[in-house]
Amino acid sequence: CDERRMKILIIHGPNLNMLGKREPGTYGNATLEDINRSLRNLGEELDAHVDIMQSNNEATLIDAIHGALDKRIDGIVINPGAYTHTSIALRDALLSVNLPFIEVHISNTFARESFRHKSYLSDVAAGVIIGLGPVGYLFGMRALAQMLQVRHIAQASEGIGEKPAALTE
């Protein structure tokens, strides 16, 4: 894959493999493969490499986050599912890799049970998209791609027209 292309990791947490079958009144009829297809298509449009994974296992999700560094991932879009409300370990993993991430939830977690109102990730996320259905993933990926482009431009322009401090003393 072209090293110049931005690399985005999409992480789907527990029970998201059941989309299309699970509580369609809450999550809609789109399957996980439908969502992944849309994300891959958007990746092509954005000229981004998209790596997608899903697991019901917290340790596997943490390993995927840690592995993002070796894969030279630039940013993450994550729907942590129920781990949103329970996993300090997932939060710590995301902090440990120091990559921007967007937290996405298909349902409006604030319109559901009170235990779903607390996220261990939201305060350290670059952004949070809640309750917009499967299209929230696309909004999250677009937002992340724009953030990464702005960051790249800022990093590329650092120091242009300025002399290092050692040369001005």
C-alpha cells in the first residue's frame, strides 16, 4: 500500500457483528458488512487505506489498538459498543498509542438506560458521534480524515521561513 496514503483503523466492538439481526428498532437493518462496504468506498474516495476489524473480546480490541503503531495507522474510528461504559483498559490502550480517534455510536446512548450515559472514552476522543445510525461511521471517518489532513499540513509547514533557535542567538 502507498505509504503516502493516510491509514485509518475502524474498530467495531462487541455485538456489532449482530447488526441487521440485533434490535433493529435501536440499531436499524444495516449489517456490519453493509457498514464496512460503505467505509471501504469512502476510503477510496478519500484516498485512504482503511483497515477494519470487529471483536467481541476486549483483549483483541486492545491488541488491535496497540498494533496500530506497527501498522503506521494515522487515526482510529471506534465503536466500542458496551465497552464504552465499562473499559478503563480500552481507554488506556487508546491513550497509549497517542493517535487521534473518533468515538461512534449507532444509537443515541443518552436516550437509553442510564448506565449507557457514561463513556470512558469521550473525554479523550478527538470527537464523538452518537445516535445518527450507521451513517455516523461515515461522518466519523470524514471528520478524522480532515483532522489528519490539517495535522499533516501543519507538520509540513512547521519551521518554514523560520530559523532554528540556535541560529538566531
